[in-house]
Amino acid sequence: MNTLDIVILAAGQGSRMKSTLPKVLHTIGGKPMLQHVIDSAKALENARIHIVIGHGAQQVETALSGQAVQFALQAEQLGTGHAVAQAMPSISDNGVVLVLYGDVPLTRPETMAELVKIAERGQFGLLTVNLADPTGYGRIVRSDAGDVVAIVEHKDASDAQRAITEVNTGILALPTALLREWIPQLSANNAQSEYYLTDIIAMAAEQGVRIQAIQPATEQEVQGVNNRLQQAELERWYQRRQAEALMLEGVSLADPARIDVRGEVSVGHDVAIDINVILEGNVVIGDNVSIEANCIIRDSVIGSGSHIKANSMLDEAVVADNCDIGPFARLRPGSHLANNAKIGNFVETKKANIGEGSKVNHLSYIGDAEVGADVNVGAGTITCNYDGINKSTTEIGDGAFIGSNTALVAPVKVGAGATIGAGSTITKEVQADQLAITRAKQTNLNNWQRPVKKS
Ligand code: UD1
Ligand code: CA
């Protein structure tokens, strides 16, 4: 079986980003650009991934720790040819090499596979694109017969060559044996005193190796990111694709330009999403879910028929079917709602199981709590789960009624069917069906004279 060694160039500084973060770690759709490239490369069969790192090498390695990739250090950035040379020692002898750029995040696996197929036939696969403004790019030089014979870098090109609009994307594939033969022959005898990988094109042409140029489906597939402007442009394009994919799966978007997807989303049918919604990480949305404006939903599951009202945040939350959340609700990690539960405005939950049909409608904090079914939690109820050192749990049984402005000082239990009078501070267990009330008795004084101001 042929091996496929994929070399991703990621050693450049990216100084135009004006950032302490290495360029390839800047994101598109919430994912580092280099990770996009790796994920697409991994979609190819038998791929072994080599990443050439240099600037911010430590940061890049740390960001990718635990992934099945090999790193090659390019201590000094002496050009793309020199970069590939650093990876050669760990590249297998047979098979083909595919070269990708860590700052060109959106190349599709299908395009990569097409180049690999050409290389597997013993030929040279080159990805080129026609640009209205080719300034700065390497130009594709073709013979009268139309064959690619060389790439000339912008800085080395004659005026006639600069008029060529077909440019090198930098992405290419070729048989490993040829690359191994040509890399040592590169010289830095050019305008930038760099070892240009692109010089191997002329070597291929001289040796009669057929060079087959293919084009990407869209320009954005080969769009590199050099500054934050280009990053933002590519981000918008990427988001538009995410929005289109959701709509084609049956989601109604109030405005496809005002949703951001930063992760993997799976959706049921008849989902409606209003404007300014952000979906992050892994989000699973059931049928007939409605999400109102300005919601942020991260790593959460939303069951069928549930309604997330405006300005709510869900983070590692699991919401079952037909629940009502918000407006202005905050479900923090470990919030698990059973069917028909209701979380109202200005309610925060964390590590809390809320049973079927239970309601926490207003201005409450429910953390480290086990709440049964059909519980009514009154406005302003707080689980006092933290004593400054330890977190403790509050348990509330089925059908309990917690009066407004109650403090439940954990660890504490409220039995099924129990009632807590409004304004109570509960520190001791309340048995099933008991009424607990800790409120001071009310005193009314007749004819109360308010203090008067001394003259
Ligand atoms: C390169 C191509 C050019 C092509 C253009 C497409 C060469 C000589 N030129 O030019 O034909 O049109 O890309 O964008 O290959 N890198 C390293 N180590 C280095 C140099 C570069 O890792 O020593 C990495 C960079 O981080 C970047 C990629 O290689 O991801 C391309 O480098 P860059 O300097 O942007 O190449 P260009 O001069 O733009
Ligand atoms: Ca570039």
C-alpha cells in the first residue's frame, strides 16, 4: 500500500497578524487554521502528517499535543524548499508527498485527494488559481503547447511574466522519490535568497515528468491568511457556508448573515433560529426547537420542542424535550433538565438536575442540586452551595414548593411535597409534606411617627 506523507508548512512568523500567537493558531470558525488543515488532511487515506514548525514552535506543539502528527523544526526560515527539507528525514521512502500550508485553512479534502491521485500516477499535481490581481504570487509559466514548465516568484518575474494571472497556490503533490532527488538540488540564488520549493517545477519539466495543474472549486479554498482583514473575510465566507448547510438541513434562519457556528452542530427538522445566535463546540438540537435572538449555546443538547428564549446562555447543558428556557437564563456546565422543565429569566443553574415539569421561573441560583419532578422554586431562591471551602448539595423532593426569597443552606434536604415559607433560610432537613418557615414574626405599630429633621 502506498503511503501518503502530508507536509504542512507552519514555520512562518505571520508578522502582519501583529500578534504574540503564531499565525497558524489564529482561528476560523473557532478552530485554529492549522487544525482545519490537519482535520482535512486526516480525511485522506493512509495519511501521515508532518508539521514544519519554527516561529512559536513550542506554542504550536502545545496546542496540538496528543494528536497523531509529527513535528519537524525549521530553526531558521530559509524558504519553502528548506522547510520541506526539514521534514524529509521522517518521510517514508515510497509513496507520495502532499504539501499544504498551515495558513491556508479551507482546502477541501476532495481537492487534496485529486492532487494525491495525480502523484500516485507518477506525475506532478499542482493546484493553481486565476486571480484578477496576482500581485505577490508565484506565476505559472506554460509552454506554447500549454504545459506547465516553471513557477516564477513575483519578485523574480519579468514584466511579461507578471502579466500572467494563473498563480501558484503552493499546494502540490508528487512522488516521494522525485522530491527526495530534487530537494538537495535547490539553490537560494534568487531575489529573496531563499530555497524556493517552486523551483522543483522546472526540474520536473526538464526531466519530462508530466505536471498536471488543477483548480479549486472556489478561490476561498486556496485563500491564505496574512492579516486580520483576510482572516475576517475568510471567516465570513466560512460562516456563510455553515449557515447554508444548516438551511439545507431544514433550519430556518432569520438571517443567514447573523449566525455563527464554531464547531459541529447537528439539527432535527423544523428548527428556527433568530438573529445573533452563536453555536459553539458540539451542539445537538432536536426537532421543532426554537432559539430566539442573542443566545450562546456551547457543547449542549437541546431536546425536541424546547424553546430557548432571547439572551440565554447554555454551556455544557442538557435540556430534554419541551423545555422553556429564558429569556436571560444561564445554564452552566452540568445543568440537566428533564422534559417540560422551565427555567425563567435571570436564573443561573450549575451542576443541577431539574426534574420533569419543575419550574425555576425568576431570579434564582440553583447549583449542586437535585431537584425532583413538579417542583416549584419561587423567585429569588438561592442554593447556598459554597461555604468558602467546600461545595455541598441541595436535594429537593418531588412536588415540593419553595417560597420566594428562600436560602437553602447546603447540605440540606427538602422532602417530597414539603412547603417552604417565603423568605426562609433553611439549614435543617425538611421532611416530606412538612411546612418549614424561618421568617421573623411581623409586628405592626399604629400611628408610627417618622423622625423629623432637627432645625
Ligand atoms: C509561496 C510560493 C508562491 C505562492 C504563494 C502562495 C514559494 C517559493 N512561493 O510564496 O509561489 O504563490 O506561496 O501563497 O514557495 N514557510 C515556512 N518556512 C519558510 C518559508 C515559508 O514554513 O522558510 C511557510 C509559511 O509559514 C507559509 C507558507 O510556507 O505558511 C508559504 O510561505 P510564504 O512566505 O507565505 O510564501 P510566499 O512567498 O507567499
Ligand atoms: Ca504567503
